[in-house]
Amino acid sequence: MDDLFTDMKKPREEGEAGTVGTARPTPLAAAVSAYLMGTADQRTDLVNPVRSQTAAAIDVGNLDEVAAAMETLLLQPVPDPEAITLAHMLITTPVEGRLVMRLGEEKDERRREALIEALATLGASMAQTISDALANTDNRHARRSYVRTLVAMGKEGMTVVEEMLEDDRWFVVRNGVMVLGEVAGDTAVSFLTSTLAHGDARVRRETVISLAKIGGEDAGMLALGMLEDADADVRAGAARAVGVLKVERALRPLLKLLEDEEQDSVVEQILRSLGQLGDPSAVPSIEKRAVGSFLRKPPTDVRVAAYTALGAIGTPHAMSLVEEALDDKDAEVRSVGAAVLAARKSVVRAGS
């Protein structure tokens, strides 16, 4: 059997019959194997052992064993409709929970993709189980897998997401917003309109991140409206979104925010976004953040973002400022100046 399913077996312990260290199928695994190898006529009789061994394993709490067996039925190298139907009939809510846990722990990309595809076929009950798992994990890897599974579920997944957005817990709402960030279209944007006004800044920040992923004019305009949010992380996220989405109407608000902003992390993102917009009229404002004054230089990270933005805009004056950075006292500024100039020369050579 394909090595994708090796976890259907477990090592023998010393004292068991046979060679120590070899693997012996559990009764359930053996029943599943016999079922899969049986002919169409034989399978009618081979279903009952699978059912009884599944029930026995559940009764004694061997949920991992059952989950492994269900994975084998679901994940045949060549999809087996009869086996998939049998798995759907045998999977209970506790087994769903264990399958979801195994998905969250899966590191192999090929197997993870197969599990996502398989679990996405299990319907509304599985969608709710995944939503619950999202609410109870801090593991980003697991969270990403769960989000992708809900997206793959289509309408049933979206029904659960709508419920998540109405939850009283901020992190459940955030999880729903994360799912919407993977869904394209006006429907996703319409749901996110309400979460932009959420009382928790972490939800608002996730919302502008999702808007940047979804894209489109409506998403860009919603992100634009968040540039004056009370929370610095939200302002930074909104600035990033309007830059990524190249919202031309964001130029003036970004320049205004650049004048007033006191948080360096937000200033850095504003500068990057101005570079992405590429409007030459922004150069004087960016120059102030790159060069500073005789008495005070901006923080290094701010200056690096400013010189990078100047290079992205690329007007003669902007590039002359970048060239001056080669003689700067700050080694990191000199380094970014050299990198910007090298990248610019590469672009010019490619275009000639």
C-alpha cells in the first residue's frame, strides 16, 4: 500500500508474537485492508467487520486508530467512491475531532493537501468541528490548514464563517475574517464591512489584511477608510493594504498621515506604500523621512523604508537622494542605497 498510509500500523511491543520491532495491523486496520482489497462482490460481506471493529475501537476510546482507518478509506491513491461513502457513514463527531487534530499536526505537504480535500467533503458537521478547532489553537500552521479546509468546503464552510463573525469572542471573529481573506469576490468584502467596526483592534487589523488579499476597488476603499484608526497596528495594516492594492486616492491621506504619525512602525509602512503608489509628488515628504535634519536623523528602519520608496518612484531627484545615501554614516542605510541602485541598473539594462 502506498506509503501515504503507513500510520495505519503501529510498532509491536516486546513480548508479542513475531519479530520484535515489526509492525502488525490493528484489527480495524486489517478489516479496512481486507475491504479495500476485496472484489466488488466480496465487499458486501467485508463491510460488517469494518463497522464492528470501528465501533469496538470507539467504545474503548481508540480514536486515533479510527481516524487512521478513516483516512485510509478516504485517501486511496486512486479515489474509491465506495470506500469514501463507507468512511462518511462511520465517522462520528469525536472521530471528526481527531481527524481535524491530525490535520493540524500534519507536516507533509502532500498528505496535508489530501486531508484538506477529503475533510472538505464531510459536510456541515465537519465545518463546525473545524471552527471549534480554530478557536482552540494557537498554532499558525494548524490554523492555516483549518482555514483552507473551510474555504474548500464552499457554501457549508461559509455558513459556519457567518456564524463565527457573530460570535462574542474576538478570536473567533478574527478566525472568520481569516477565512474570508482566502475567498475572492464581493460577498467576502460585504461580510468584512461589519468587522472593520469591531471593538477589538486585532479583528480590525485582520480585516484590513484580508481586504488586501481579496483585492478590488471596494476592498481598497474600505482599507482607505481605516488609515485613521485609533490603533497603530490597524493603521499600519491599512497603509499596507492601500499600497498593495494601489489605491490612487490614498496618496493624499497617506501624505497627511505621514506628517502626523508618531509610531515608527506605521511610518515605515506608509513609506513603503508611497513607493508602491509611485507618485513623484510624494518625493519631498519621503525625503524628510530619509534625510532628516542636521540635528536629528529618523530611526534606521524608517530611513531604510524611505530610501526604498525613493528607489521605487525612481525620478531623477529621488535617485540622486539614493546615491547620496552611499556616503551615509549608517551602514544599513548605505547598504540599502547600494541595493536600490543595483536594482535600478538591472531594470534599465533589461529595458534597453
